[in-house]
Amino acid sequence: MVTTPSNASGTIDDSGVTVNYIYAKNGDYIITPPDGGKATNVIYPNDPTDPSKADTPTSGIVPNQPGYTPVDPDGNPLKPVDPDDPTKGYLPPTVPNDPSQDTPISYKKNNTPSTDTYTVTANYVDQNGKQIADPAVVAKNAKDGDKYTSTAKVIDGYYLTATPSNASGTVAKGDVTINYVYNKIGSYIITPPDGGKTTNIVYPNDPKDPTKVDTPTSGIVPNKPGYTPVDGNGNDLKPVDPNDPSKGYLPPTVPSNPSQDTPIYYHKDGTADTYHVTVNYLDQAGNQIAGSTTDSKDYSVGDAYSTTPKVVDGYHLTNTPVNASGKMVKGGEVVNYIYAKNGSYIVTPPDGGKPTDIIYPNDPNDPKKADTPTDGVIPNVPGYHPTDDHGNPLTPVDPNDHSKGYLPPAVPDNPSDDTPIKYVPDTPATTNDNLTVNYVDESGNKVAGSLVQSYKDGASYSTSAKVISGYYLINTPSNASGTIVKGGNSVTYIYRAIGKYVITPPAGKGNITNVVYPNDPTNPREITTPNYGVVPYIPGYTPVDSKGNNLTPVDPNDLSKGYLPPAAPTAQPDLNTYITYKNTGSNNGGGSNNNGGGSNSNGGNSNNNGGGSSSNGGGSSNNNGGTTPNGGNAGGNTTPSSNNNGGTSGKTTTGGDKVTKLTPTKGKTSGIVPTALTNRGNGTPTASNTGYNGYNGGGAVAGGSSNGGQMTSQATNGNGGGQSAGTAGTTQAAAGQTNANNGIQYPSSRLPQTGEAENKGTVILGVIGMLSTLGLAALRRKKREQD
């Protein structure tokens, strides 16, 4: 049983209940006899107490085959039912956790005491597999099962990058080869003051540790009269003897990455500081893969510079740094171009021997690409023809002479991907089958080329996952090791896309950048955190992680080198990490802010100062006794509000050359004094115009009547609102009325304050206001009659 239904228990209704239990077929022990005959399938018995499980037999269902021992899928021998009598059969392996999965059982020929001896050899190679020191024989005439231990050695000019997993172990049947991998040590690159040829001095090895280098304690940097040697950041070097510079200078401390070069320049005494550009060519682990280049040109701060990547044999460019070109900063610039290894044609010989890797050649004109060879790099094997990973036969260089070899397939779009090539017999073979190792994502899409190898039926095999750029391993198949069966075997490793740093710059500062976490080069399941500045520096801003924490600059004294990213999510490598920027500067603007409903104008004209005032609360700004702001320039955005009693209404205007448009309502004197009003202004009625104070944020309310047009200068303003006139209430003069505050005259057909033509919509609003006034008057009259 594989599924218990959700309605396995419950309540029965009138229509009844159907309960469906889902089962899957039990798997089998597939027992293949040693002679390669027909396999026997023995189905797993059921667990009598649990329908979701199968049971492991306790009887000898695996038959004895004289001269052979049955083994499980991992090659472990099965236990006989009776150790003294193998004819009673063998106990099978435990059934798998998934009872529907089959368990293959094969037979291994019993070993007879062997007199064979084997050799354990340690090789010392560079990252391209080239031998850099003589091999060491760790053990000679070793027998199967003997223990061995090897050690790395100090190699002049190289440092150890990795200790192989089989540095120590047990001799199995066959010779043992141990490969210690080294990388070239970097150099002090000394550029003379006259711009002549540079001198490269390789860092000395640490005599006790092959993984490290030493900093020289002697004056290897020569004295140049009139000049002082400086490091790449412009710092003066220390003389061996301060009283005698002719003894030379001490070099800078070697970098933490021994493959990186250290530039040294000479600065002319008594002159302004100058700086240089150093370009490094690094792999994805930060190792130097080609010699650094240093521009001999002297730059001052602010000078423009530019760099270009170069073609590096066996590698292709994957990342161009943000500071590949720019302006010189104090301390100089270090530009790091990041490369990845080129993939290979993996040519598997027809006899199932060790594959040959043929690395893709570089495109000589583009460091980002690899090139497809045009010569016969794929060798001819008589009786076979080579094919690509899709089974398509390759083309011979000369159809009439196959000994000249075959043309390889085109290199893939991703130059890091390998291309498997296998050989197919010219005549059908009946004794060999293929082992195909696939590398796919969760949807079954290939993330790397398949590896195909030919084996004899019944042969044991073992596969392993590989590191695939941009992906990490999430599942190792149960048949990663096993026995070749008729028809061939297929092993599928499942990967998932690695997450990335999503770097979002401030608005207007560029586009979002995605930087995929680098793979752990030694573990296909793991990712690593970059130790170089993948997060660019943007002046005035600081990059922060998703929690708002500031990122750490690569060099606190030179932010242009970028920032170290947050730690990659190693527990869940497919998660993205978001990086944003916060403003580290301040924007100081001008202008004033009027809170509480608009600006309060008392008396004469007032003007909006600075960058413009902002009215909060709905009032209008700069209403000065019914006049426009001084100079006609309302410096900010103004939103007028409607008056409570025959006041003005208008629209919001923006910009520095507009004023609030107001439309007076045409009404009659009501004589009504509003009640229950709060937050009065401080206006004072005049003798000629008796009115009530305006109200803050809502418009000034008149005492008893409103001017049908422009108010006189004696009307009292409310803070931030429109205005109504006092008791007397005069009509706009036919020819226009002069504003008492500023002497501006508007024609009677124009609106007050703006002088614009009257808008019919606002007239309607005025009528509504007048009707409201009449309604209030009627209510007051009725109340007096009742009293």
C-alpha cells in the first residue's frame, strides 16, 4: 500500500462512502547467474502486519553457485544461511525503503590466493594535469589489502591546492595512483621608474608547508636614487637599513592567495602621488591562472583608465568586473577578471578503458568563447566509429583515410560543459553494453553532457557525481554503483539550479545584477561564498543585506574595490540573497512647511519662501486679504478648500509661476452667524468691514455677508483657507476693484486673485454655497419664531 485515503475513517451519509486504498507492485530480487544466463526474479514477500511494507526473507532464496559468491548492489557479499554449508543458499539483502524498487543481485568469482603485487605512486601535477615534479613511489610490491600513506612535498615555484582523497588508504586489486595538485606561486612585479622591463621575483616557498609561501626578509627591492618604491596601494616600502637605502627595501607581505601577484612601483621623491592599474586573471576560486599585468602609466586621482581581458589558455571569461574601466582613485585600482575552465571532449575508448580528455581550444579573438577544432583530434579505432552524445556518427577528416582521425562536434554554448564521445562497433556487438550517466535538473533537462562508457555484461561499475557550474547535487541514485545488465544501465544524478545574489542598485544607478553563487570545486552538493568584491561600490550609497546590515568592503580604504557579499545560504543553495543600497548622504532642500491647514496670512501680502510651502490640512496658502501672493509666484503646491459661508473655492495648482485659482460665489448677505465653530483665527474686524475671524484649515467665514467678487483688504483672513467678507459686503465694481494691499486691479469680469476668466463650474459651486446660506437663515428664523 502506498496511499491511505483521507476518508479511511469518517461518517457515512445517505449516499454511502467509497474508500480507495492505493497499492504499488512489490519489487523483485533480480538474481543474475554468473554465466550471464537468464535472471531470476523473486518478488518481495509482504509484511504480514503492515500493508505499506514488504518483508525481508529469512530463508536462503539466493542459490549457491560453486566458485562464486552472491553480492548486493554495492558489491557486499551476502551471508550464507549456514556458513558451514553454502549449498543451503544465501540470505538476500534487506528490502529497500521503497518496496517498489528492485534489488539486483549478481555473483562475484571467488578469489584464490593471489601472488600479484601492486605499486602505489604519487604524482605532482598542476591544475592542467601537467607533471611538475618527478613521481614518488609510495609502495612497491604491495599486496591486495596492504595499507599505505603518502605525503605532499614542497615544490619550488608551486604551492599545494588540494590533498587528494586517496592520499592514504588500502591497496585494492590494482595499482594505486595519487595525484597532488599544485598551482603556480605569484610574484613581486617590480616596475622600474624609467618604465623599462619589469622584474618578476617569485615568492619563496614555505620550507615546512607545501600549501604556503614566505615573505622575504631581505632587501630584494633595489634602491633607485631619487625614487622611493611603493606597493600597489601607494604605500612606501621600508628600507632594510634606514641609514643606507642602497641595501634595498623589504617587499610587501605576500597575499593570502599565494597565486596573486604583488605590483611594486617607484615614486619620484618630492612629486605628487601617482597610482597604477593592476589586472588579475582569476578562476572562480580566486586562484591566479595567468600572470598579472600592470599598466606602467602613472595616473593621478581622477584620471580615466580602461582595461581589457585577455585570452587565457584552457579558460574562458565568465565575469567582467565593474571597475574594468573608470577613474583612478587614491591607492590605485585592482581589476579582477574571473574565468572558468574550458570543458573537454571526453573520448571513451571502445574497450571501456580510461577516457581521454581533450580540452576545448580557446577562441583566439574572444576570451569568453572556446573554439571547435578543425583537425582530426578524435582518433580512429579500427572496427569502430566515434559518435557524439546523441549517437550521431562523427565526420572523418578524410573519408578515404580514417586513420587521419575524425572532426569533433561543435563546442557547446556553455564552454564549461563536457562533450562525451563514444565508439560504436562497425558491426553489431553482442557482448558489450553501455553505462550512461546523466546529469539533469528536476524537470529532466540536461545540465551537463552525459557520460557514456562501454562495459561487458555482468561487469561491476561505479559512478560519481561531478561539480556542474550553476547547479548543485540534490539526489544520488540508488544505482550509482552496480552491475551491467543486458541492454545497458542508465544512472541519473539530479541537480537543482544554484541561487544568486540579486543586487538592486538605487533608482537611476543602473540595472539589477544577478551573481550566481560559486560552486564548491570539491563537493557537487555545496556552494561557497565569494571572497572578492562582487557587490559594486556606488558613491553616496552603502549596500545592505536583506536585514539592513551593512556589507563589508573588500578594502575599507578603497571602496571602489567593492563589497564582500553576505554568506551564501549553504543549507539551501537555491535560495536567492537580496542586496540593496541605502543612501549614506543627505538631501537638503529649502522651503518651509505649513502645518495645520495651510499658511496663515495676517495683514498684508505674504510670500512663500525657499523651495515652496506645503499646506497640510486642506487650506489654501498665501490668502492675504483676498490678494495674490507677492510677485505672483506661489513657490509650491497649494490646495484651496471651500469656504463655509459664501467663500471661495478653486483647484490645486503646481509650479512656481501659478497661483491658486479662486471663483467667488455670488450670494446675498445672510446675516447668519455660524455656531459651534472651533479653532477660530485671530483676524480683527475693521470699522468698515465687520466680520468674524476665519477658521484655521477651513477657510475664513464672513460675519453676515460675502463679497460677490473681490474682498477688500480689511477682511480678516483665516489661516490656510478661502475668505468671506465682513458684514457690509460690497459688490465688485463694474470697471474693476483695486486690491488695497498691493494695488492690483482686476476687471469685474475676472476672478479675484488670479484675474482669470470666470469658470461656469465654480459659479455653480457658488450658487450651492448661496443656497446653503439661505437654508441656514431659514432655520434660524424658524427657531426665533418657536422661541
